[in-house]
Amino acid sequence: MSEVEKDMDLSKYSIRTDLALEAHQLELERTGEPSISGVEMSTEEKNGIRMTRVQVLNKQGAQQIGKLPGKYLTMEVPGLRRKDTELQNLVATEFAKAFQQFLQEIGIQEHHKALIVGLGNWNVTPDALGPIVVENILVTRHLFELLPEHVEEGYRPVSALSPGVLGITGIETSEIVFGVVEKTKPDFVIAIDALASRALERVNTTIQIADTGINPGSGVGNKRKPLTKETLGIPVVAIGVPTVVDAVSIASDTIDYVLSHMGRQMNESKNPSPASRLTPAGFNLPGTTKPFTQEDEPSVEGKKVIMGLVGVLPEEEKRQLIREVLQPLGHNLIVTPKEVDEFIEDMGNIIANGLNAALHQAIDKNNVSAYTH
């Protein structure tokens, strides 16, 4: 464990999230400041894909948001829930470009050998992201070792491993990975794992890339020995997709949705649109409901009328109250959407396609599907 990790007080970060983007948002909400010292953030949006870069510059910034110093890139694609094949291909292409650039920024060159580690339990669907990605990765290390004269230009040595979890193997994941790294001597590791989010809309629609390594099992609160540059001796790039959310987040988001829904209805009753006059109250055609915005939120007095004191609590206090109610009952569950089987396969294929294209110059969007199944 690094000195920064030892010195960081994470007790105030009771909200479960593995995303640097959300940790940054939480701190902005808590302080009410427009920016955070020691942390830089930029966002761009194109073709329905929002790219957010968060860079934690120093120990002060790490203390502020509870994330280690380093680079974090988050891709948000809400449209992935529609299972649009064209959008999935676009996301895989954009992910490949972003990941290739990310590797260049941290000094990884085209000839460097990669070890891809698919973390997680393949018997538990929300935790099977890593193993699914590994199944679809083009592995080439053995070809470089056994038949180097037959390897064409545009490929690099890539090996892959799904080490399972402690409950299956009886061995710490970090011990397995350390042993493989020690014997095969890759130049860098790519670790893929399922994460947890604090927001329902980011579950199964978001990809995070980070150069700070990863804690296996962190998504469900199991703190194991981390896979980082300090523990393995080589750079570790983490790729994660939030597949679960805790009951506190669901309850808190539901309160916000109810308030926004009621606020929207009150606004529409004052200024009814022609379409709303023809639509029965409470009835919406599938796919026609607009996402809630800040304009839909009722006033402070309106919130108090609708939800009482709970409606006007600050975000952090509201979540803390819900946690205090659920925790003693054992009801702060970690849950995942019922469609997770399809989502996890889609996200696994997107990441595998993106990695194959990013790691091997000979693979592009025109032939990448030939390397996955």
C-alpha cells in the first residue's frame, strides 16, 4: 500500500461508488464549490457518448475525493440500454481510440507486452465482466514464443488470465497475478472488473479507465490486496463497468425521481401543452418519457409539501438517513437490473473488441468482429 493510500481518510465517503466522476460530483455537492483543489476535470460529448476526464494531481486532491492520484477516463453511453448494435460498434471504436491514447499518455508503447486479467466470479452474472472479456481477447504471446516467424506486423504479445475469486480458488487474486507477472514478465497489466455506482442510470452504461490499478471485489465492498504498480512493479491500467448499485442509492434516486415527477406535473398543470391535453393523467407511451432535469425540481417549499423534511435534506444527509434505516435491518442490498445477462455480454464484447483494436494495429473496426464470438 502506498503512503498516499495509508494517509487517506475515506470514512466520509460512505456512499458506495468506484467511479472517480461520481466521487468528484459528490465532493462538489458537499462543499458547494465550483471546483476542487488538486483535481482537474473536463467533459466532451459526441454521438451520444460523453467522455469525462478526471485527473487527481496530488495528495490534496486524493484526500478531497477519495481517489488515488492519477488519470481517470469515463465513457457514459445511456443509449446502450436500447441494445442498438450500431451504437455498440461505435462505442467499441471510440473506446479503442480512447484506450490507445490513454496508453500513449502513460508511456506504454506499441511493442510492450500486455497481460489482461479478467477479475470476477464467472458463476455470478454481474461479476462476470472480466472473464467474458478474456474469452474474447486475441491472445498472441504463445505465437511470439513458438512461431515468431509466422507473426505478421501489427500485433503485440498479449496474454490473458481469469484468476477467479478467493472463494473458488482459495488463493488471493493478487497472489495469482503476481506469480504470473513474475514468470511471464509482461510490460504492463490491464485489469478488468465489475464496479459499483451511486446512480442507477450509470449501471451497465458506463466504462471507466484508470491508471491507478484496481482493488479486486471493491464493487461489492470486499477489500482485497490491490493490483497496482506498487504491488506488481509494472503499470496497471484498470477498466471497469458499474454493474451493481446499493439499495441506499436506489431509495435516494427514487425520492429524487418522485420529486421531479411531481414538479413536472405541477408545471404542466400551470402551462399545459397541446399534447398533454390529449393524454390521460399518468399515462405515457413507451419511450416518450423525457429524462428529468433541474427545471423539473419543485421549489424548496414544494419539496417539503411533497416529501416533508426528507424532501429538503441535502443529498449526503438524505443518503445517510436512508442508510441508518436500512443497515440495521440488513436491507442495504447490492442489486443489479434483471436484464444484466444481456447487458454483461454486450459490455464484455464492446470492451473486448475495443481492446483487440487498441492493442493490435492490424485490427480495426472493419475486421475486429472476426476476433470475438
